[in-house]
Amino acid sequence: MSETNVQRRALLIALAAVVAPGASHAAGPGSKKVPAEVWKDPQCGCCKDWVAHLESNGFAVTVHETGNTAARARLGVAEKYGSCHTAAIGGYAIEGHVPAREIHRLLREKPAAIGLAGPGMPLGSPGMDGAAYGGRKHAFDVVLLAKDGSGKVYQHYEGNKS
């Protein structure tokens, strides 16, 4: 191999080492992570798992370990849609165990809405899908929250019989 080829190869290897960590990123190569703020109880394990779900799907999460009641009220999410954590992402409120897929969809579609909710704590939803739940999945809806306080199904997820 000529000296020029060796130098080129060394340069390509060095470049790959710099680029590779971002290349496997869930949001795509060169993508910037989407900022997210999450309010949760400091003792809640499923909330930590949901935050990890967001982080592995292209979100840069800042966590506030203060509970989420005040954040939910401030962001305009009705109590009937409540869950154990609340997030602010891209100008929208995200309440509960909403899959990252639906959050990305919301940010693409940009509807005139308060945000999304995954009311309650359905088994099988992100954060409620760990080994402790034995593969059980409850059917649940992700609800698009309208500014008038109403909601409509944005995405339905099937459960299983386990």
C-alpha cells in the first residue's frame, strides 16, 4: 500500500470514529436531539423507564424530581387525562406513558392542540413494559388533547391476552 493510501485510510478510520457514535442515533445520523422537560416523582421507577425510552428515541431529557401535578395544571392538561409524569416537548404537553413514536408524529403534524396523553398507567406502554410485567399488555389509547379540554383518540394500541 502506498504512503498516500495509508494516510487516506488512517484519515477515514479517524473520521469514522468521530462520526460513528451519532450514526446509530435513533433520530438518524446528524440529527439533533429534541429537548424534553419531564416532571415526575423522584421515587417512580416507571417514570425513569419512560425517560429512558425517550432518550433512546431521540430526545434530550431534563428531569424535574418535583412531582407533576403543578406542571400538568400549568400546561393545561385536564386531571381526567392524568398519569404519573408530565412532559413539555416542542410546545406540547405530553401526559403519561405516550410512546415516542406518537410524540415524533405530533411534532411532524403540528396540530392545534395542547398535546398528547396516555391516561393511567397501561401495562405494555413505554415505561410499563419491563420484565416485572411478564409481557402483559393492556390495550390503551393515546389521546390528542384539544384546547377546549376535549380529547380524541390519536392512536390505539392493542393489548394481549397474557
